[in-house]
Amino acid sequence: MSEEQLAALLAKLKDDAGLQEKLKGAADLDAVLAIAKEAGFDISKAAWLRYQANQTLELSDEELENVAGGQGVGFTGMVCMEQITGMVCRM
């Protein structure tokens, strides 16, 4: 169920700039999940982290080097909001 909720949230993020901005401003994963819940989505930490891990596996070598070098922008803990919202993480 949580994975379905996450998929629905990600779909909504493509068209909801306000929600994107709220999530980008989140201090940590707990804040991200609270914002998602406020928007009507019940997402577990495990589902979010699984999604993030899968996204990390799909990064290009250049993107991985930038992340490893600490040059990332838009990160909320382990959550790259640009990646979550469908934008590419560029450093």
C-alpha cells in the first residue's frame, strides 16, 4: 500500500509546484513524510528509502561522483528532491 501511495505522490509532484517547494524545504525524512501525509499520502520510511535506493542505482557515473563528492544540491538527508520530482540532480 505504501508503495502505491508513493507512486501517487510522485505523480502529483509532476504537476504541483507548491508541493514540490514544500518537500524541498523539508529538514529531514520525517518532515518529508509529514508533508506527504498532510497532502493525503500515507508513505512509510521503508518505502521512501527503497525508492531512493532504487533511484541511486540508476544514477549515471557522473551523478554518482558528484553525490560522493558532496556537491549535491536539494538534498534532504538521503532524499534528493530534484530526483524525486523528476528533475535531474545536477551539481
